[in-house]
Amino acid sequence: MNYKNPDKNGYYGEFGGAFIPEMLYPNVEELQKNYLEIIESEDFQREYQDLLKNYVGRATPLYFAKNLSKKYNTKIYLKREDLNHTGAHKINNALGQVLLAKRLGKSRIIAETGAGQHGVATATACALLNLECIVYMGEIDIQRQAPNVARMKMLGAEVIPSTSGSKTLKDAVNEALRDWINNSTTTHYVIGSVVGPHPFPDLVARFQSIISKEIKEQLYEHIGRENPDFVIACVGGGSNAAGAFYHFVNEKNVQLIAAEAGGFGVDSGKSAATTFLGTLGVLHGSKSLVMQTKDGQVIEPHSISAGLDYPGIGPFHAHLYKEKRTEFFSINDDEALKSAFELTKLEGIIPALESAHALAVLDKKKFNENDIIVICLSGRGDKDMETYLKNLQ
């Protein structure tokens, strides 16, 4: 089975599609018709690859974590997406989509953000390419991610607080979609994860697939083989995981592991572990697994990590879960914190709280001493210092 790409209607198995208001059809249809031709063109790739190398700083290192490996008696490599310009994997997608928007003749960019990393990346790309940028962010996330809000404003973006619902990522997406409906001809919506109506899940996964492409090349340089035994990544909507899994998803000998935000625990009523709690539903334009009541009302998610605080999961990951291609773990807030402090003390690397969820799988699953494990370190921890200081261990 080819897991990587959706069918022509944007479905991964039963998940995906485009469930959108009539006002958005022209925009989404324009993207569907043109995105592959544009992003696969020689002209686009030349500019994009040059920026990834000379502006973003790719390739990011694949680092053998000697001290972490010793502690867990296995072989652990960290894919250092935290070393990208702006501090996370988000820039791979933001830069690609803003370049695409320019080629589609759009003059205005909108985005949603939770942890702020996608907002910063989009504001950065818009500053570089001289486009207007508006970022929607939940009021609660604005408070807990103040450094990223300051960065967005310094980059020239307007940050608009979402004050409805849980005042977090879900609500920021709602506000961004409303804006897009009202400004459809001038505006491109840079969705930050593998969610939303087709073609966004595929578009974002393709821009993030550079992660797994590099892992294969770098692992070959390190040990003479392209494929690890395990690839581990955190999943909210799931863009860093989609990128880390992309070139391995059809390799049966590579086991894929996703870490979801368990919050206070799966049964606590304060969680964001969608594969444990979700049922089939439509959220933000695609059919996937959604945390919802029996009558279809979205259940408010909770995570200590703003970037994983989402009540759904991308259709790509929902399909991998249903087909048992990916093993999912629910990581609670305290487990993520413990793993963040552990990496910091053992390797001198402060991870983003999102990435700490992936690291926490090391305490949940037994690995053999000869296993080759790659963990996607999706972002750096600067933005989470306030939370870390409150919980200093």
C-alpha cells in the first residue's frame, strides 16, 4: 500500500477531502489545480532549495546522542530541526507556501499559530518576500508564548487574538478561516500543519518531507544504511511527524512512532490524545479523527504544549493509525517535562515542549541495544522557558 500521497480527491483511505464553505471553493480549487505543477517546477525548486540551504540553514544535523543512548542502552539520533532559522521545522512549510502564494498572485498572507513557531516562520517568510502578514493566535497562547508574539510583531506581522472557545489553536484556525472567506481573492492561508481541506495536508507534508529525505542521506553517511529501525515524532496536527515519516512510510522495516499530548491523562477530561479519544468527524475542512461529543461538538483539548493543543489529527496520521502503520503513545504533561529536563542535562540541548513528548517515548517502549532510533527534535525550547522555570526539576 502507498501511504504517502492522497487520491485525487485528497483522501488517505477514508480520511481527508475538502469540506469547505462555498465562498472558499474558488481559492481551494485554484490551489488543487496548480500546487503540484508549481512546486514541482524547476524554477520554484531552484528558488526554494536555495533558500532552504542559504537562508534556513539546511541540511540540519543528524546528531548521535551519545549520553542519551548510553542511558537507554540503544542508539539514538536526533534530527536537529531546532537548528533551523526561527528555531523549528515550521519554516520549511511557511517558506514554501509563501513562495507558492506569490506565484498565485496573492498579496496578503494569513496564518494561525499555537506555540507561535508557525506564526514566526510565516512572518519571517513574509518579511523576506515582502508580503502583508496577519497571524491569528489564541488569547491564552499569546500569554504563554510571549517571546514568539514579540518576534512576530518585530517581523512586521499583525497578531490578532482569538477570544472565543478555549482561546487556543482550534479557535485561531476558526478565525483564520473566517478571514480567508472574506478576503479570498487577495489572500493565501498558510496552514501550519497537515490539517485542513485538500490540498493542504499533502502540500504541507511535501514541504516537510525534506526532514526524512535528509535523515536517509545522513544516516547512510553515519552508519552505511539509509533506514533506521524506528522514527519517533510528536503529533498535534502532525507536520513534523509527516515530514519525518514521509520517506519511510512505505518502508515496512522502519517502525513509525507518534507521541500525542496526553495532558493530565487520557481519562482526565484534560487531554489532546486524539487517537485515544477521537471519533470520525469533520474539523477545519477535512474528515479525520476528532475529539467530539456524541452530537459532534468539539471537546476542548489540553496540553502543557501550545503546539499540541489541538482536538484533531491530520488525515495522513489518522490513516496511518487506522492501518496500524504507526504506533501511537499518549504522553502526559509531567512525562514531557521530565524528558525535556533529561535531554537538557544529558546532551546540553533544551528542546521545545512539543519535541519533549517524542523524547518521552524512550521511557514507554523497550528498545534493543542495536536498534537505530531517530527522534525528530522539532523545535528548540526558548519559547517554553517560562513553563520550564515554573517546573524546574
